[in-house]
Amino acid sequence: MELDDAIRTRRSIKRFTDRAVTRDEIERVLDAAVHAPNHRLTQPWRFYVLGPDARRAYGAALGARKAKKVDDPEAARAVVAKVEAAEASLPAVIAVSMVVDESPEIREEDYAATMMAVQNLMLTATALGLGSHLKTGAVMDDPRARAAVGVPDGERVVAIVQLGEPVEAPPDKPRRPASDVTTWRA
């Protein structure tokens, strides 16, 4: 697949088939990730490939956060169980973290580099015929989620990437053309 095709056909996939993602496929997407641009070559990214137990533990942490919005205790337990089972059943999950530098400038550069690594990972997945779904948000700082991932102190989890063979690819969402957001300066 040409790079342009991978960029234009990559979608957030919400449903995957039961086909397992192979170790070779995971290694290929990770090998692409580490070729992201990185000022100062700090290589801040770290990758945690979550097995079924880790996915279940992450799902329990995510479910507990979602259950806080539910008043009925039984319904809240059902939310946790549902999210836990959904995460455990995913074909592959990679948590992406970055080493947190004490310098705010380097930390900002490293965050950008780590997210570019995530983009490389997802585009390579697309080129391999896999789908991906990027997850971010406050759960990344949750102590239970961090424990499930196994990330040590001194690292910040920046993304969870779900991978698998797509059941279907959603249609492209309309995007503003680059010309609408580009200013040419003399």
C-alpha cells in the first residue's frame, strides 16, 4: 500500500474480527513507530503490549471510571464488567508512554515525538491490513490504569492503541481542505 493510501484510508476502527494480531505484525508496527522524528534524539517513547490479563485489568480501571457516573450500584458493577470484558476481548492493545523529562521544553518536544510515533504505528497497521483505534484521556493518569499497563514512575501514558482486523471500515468523515487552513506568507 502506498503511504498516501494509508494516510487517506486510516480510520478509527471500533469493531475487530476475532483474528489474533501476530507478534510479527506488532513488531512491525513498533519498528515503524521508533522511526518518528525526534528532536535531540531522546527517543522518549515506550511501548507496552498488553496481554489478556493486562487488557482485563486496564478494562476494570476504565470501567470503574465510567461507573462513577452511574448512581445504581448494580448498574455500576455491570458497567465495569462490560468494559472489562470488552477490553479483554480486543485482538491487541499497545499502551504508549513517554519518559518525562524535567525540562518543560524537552518534555513538549518528546510528547510531540511520541505522538508522531503513534501515527507511524497506526499508518503501518493500516498498510498491513489492520485497523486501529487511538484512545487518550484522563484514564491515562489513573493509578489503576497505570498499574495495569505496568508503566513505572517517570513515564506518562499518552495513548492506548487498539489493533485488529477490522470488521468494517467506517466511511471517511468530511475534513476541511488544507487550503482553508493555510496562509501563504511572503
